[in-house]
Amino acid sequence: MLLTIGFVMLAEVLIFVPSVARFRQTYLQDRLELAQLATLALLATPDEMVSPELANELLANAEVMNIVLRRNDLRELILSNPMTEPIEETFDLRDPGAFTLILDALECLFTTHDRTIRIIGQPVKNAGYEIETTLHEAPLKAAMLAYGWNVFLLSLAISLMTASLLFLAVRSLMVRPIRRVVENMGAYRENPDDQSRIIRPSSGVSELREAEAGLQELQTQLSHLLRQKERLAQLGGAVAKISHDLRNILTTTQLLADRIEASADPAVARVSPKLVASLSRAINLCEHTLTYGRAEEPAPNMLPLSLAQLVDEVLEAEALHAPDSITLSANVPTDLRVSADEEQLFRVLSNLVRNAREAIIQTKKPGEIAISAAKNGNTVHITLRDSGPGLPAKAREKLFRPFEGSARKGGNGLGLAIAAELVRNHGGTLELVETGAKGTVFRISLPRNSIT
């Protein structure tokens, strides 16, 4: 409402100045016409003479001090009163410009004293060539101020009425629908499972209706995702319990299988390695499922560490499980340090090395696994290369999806999913650079704020 009042009043100010100028012109023109009427009364007398009392009355009615009429190339003083003040300004109303009228009006309003001014105009009805009169400016200024005050009051009334109508229109068309949307959002936030709280578009304003439709779609999708998440959480809890109990059972079974493996029976000796391998894979699947079943990985504890030392620890741990046919090597500058969670980064590198080792073992050929690292501008790159058989196309499509991205028989696809999540927690990326018959290359990129 205040903005509307302000805008309307601003528009009225722009109209007020020329309007006051036109009022001043009309006021002075009226004085000239009254002066002309006074001259007609004088000319109607037989000797064109009137008494001083009548002359003063005629001049008072016209609100002027003297009247000069030019006829037949003669300039005659028709009526006059004694003048004690000199004439300060002369204004010609016969053909004034708009800009001149505005300047004269502003000058009249801002003059601090009562000036004596001369007005020149054209007599009406062709009653001469020119009429001239003299008057005080104070009555004119008072009339202009009264006119301006009336215009202000009228403008204020119009602006108040306009602002009220606009306020009611905006409140009805905009504020109430927006408030309804806000209230709906609050109600939906309290219980997103209650689908009856999903908004139903009803606004008559097209933009608001589109916003309501978008909010309805968002709430519908969110409710669906929340229900799906709840079901997955329940399913995950059940799977975690089953995996925990199954792991315990399989661990006991593995101990028994180890004893069977020591049997002298050739048939048992032949079958027992496969049995032990199957049990190991089952236990590994249970452990990975329990690990991935956590709600989320804890936030990394970012501390400065030597990357070369960490890589050496990873390779030493993996060397215990790697056959002699697999060569493990590292090429990491000793002065390269990163700010990272040591335990989580160890798990990432260990997962990648383990996957590479198992892929090479499946080929039953010698192989090599190499880790290198270097700083490149605002990023540090950790690269892992292996000489394995490469990843099949199906595995590449779902590489970082849990339970889907396994590239080997018996795998669960959780290792890379967990590694990718841990790297993302550090603000970096884990990507497959290349894969093929000559081997596979993974690259970990950590952002600049992880480099020390």
C-alpha cells in the first residue's frame, strides 16, 4: 500500500507542476477579462468619465491597480490607482510557451515577498489590440497554494483508494494462495507419510498454479522415496541380522572344513579346497554386506599424512595374500602429503589392490600391480594400474553400484561402491580411466583443499 501511495503521489507531482502553471495562466487571464469589463463600463459613459469611487470599485472587482488599453494605435490609461511600488516583473500572456509558464509559476511559488507585476494580454471580442494591467502577486500565490493543496488532497484520496484496491487484489490473488502453499508445506513437513497433505493446485494465477503443480509433484516423489527408503531400511536391517548370524555359522563351518582339508582321503583332499573357497566367499559377502549396511560412512577425520608411507602399508598388507607371480610396486614421491582420513584412504586403496589381485589370479598368469601419485595443479592424482584381463562391458555399466558391479564370479560388487563413497566423502572422485586386454587403470582425484 505504501509503495502504491508513493508511486501515485509521484505521478501526481509530475502532473502538478504543469497543472499549477496552467492555473496561474487562467487566473491572470481572468484578471485581464475583468479589467476589460471595467473598461467597457467606463466607455459606456457619455464623456468616458466616472467618479473616483466607481473607478476604485471597478479596479477592486478586477483585483488590479490600473488598466491600460491600446486602441487605434493609441495607448490609453483607462483606470488607475496611485502606485507606490515599482513594477518588478512583466508577463506577456498573448503567446506564452509551456516551459515559460512552468518557470513563471515556480518563480511565483518560491518568491518570498509580494511583488507588483504587469500583465499583458489580448482583449476578447477584438475590443482593441492590447490590454495591460498591474496587480499584486500575493493573491495569485495564495490562490495557487490553495489549488495545490486541493490537488494534494485529491491525489492522496486517489492513491489511498488505488492502494486499497490493489492491496485487496494482491491479497486475494497472491498472498492467500502463497500463504496456503506455505501452510501446506508446514503440514506436509510434520507428516510426509500422510498423502492427504499433498497440495492440490487450485490457484487462479497461472504462475502460482505452476508452482503448486511443481510442489505437488515434488511432494509425491518425496513421499514415494520416503516409503521406499523405509522399506529398504527394514529390508537392510533384516539382511544385516541374517548376514550376522550366517557369518557366525559359516565361520564355524570353515573351521570344520579346515580339519577336513587335513584328511588323507584323496577324494576329500580334492573337494576340500573348493569347499573352503566357497565358504570364504560366503563369509566375505556377509562381512561386506554388514559393512555396507551402515546408514552412512562416518565423516573423514582429515589429518596430514605421508601418501608414500600409506601406499607402502597397503602393498605390504596385500603382499601377504598375493602369490609370487604378482609384482606389487609403488611410485609415490616421498614428500607428497595429503590431508585425508588415513583409515578410510587405506580401505580405498586396499579394495582397489585386492580387486586387481583377484582379477590377475583368475588369469593364472603372472601380473603386476602398480600405484603412482603426482600433484597436478589444484589436484592430486593417485593412479592404480594392473595387468589383469580388464573389465567386461556388463561390469563397466554398473561398476560403482552395490551388488551389481562385480567383475568376477562370486563377487558382490560392494568393494568399489564403498571405495567410491569414501572418496566422495573426501570431496574427490574415483573413476575408471581405461580397461582392456592390457589391464585396467583406476584414478583417485583429491581436490586442492585436500593437498597440504
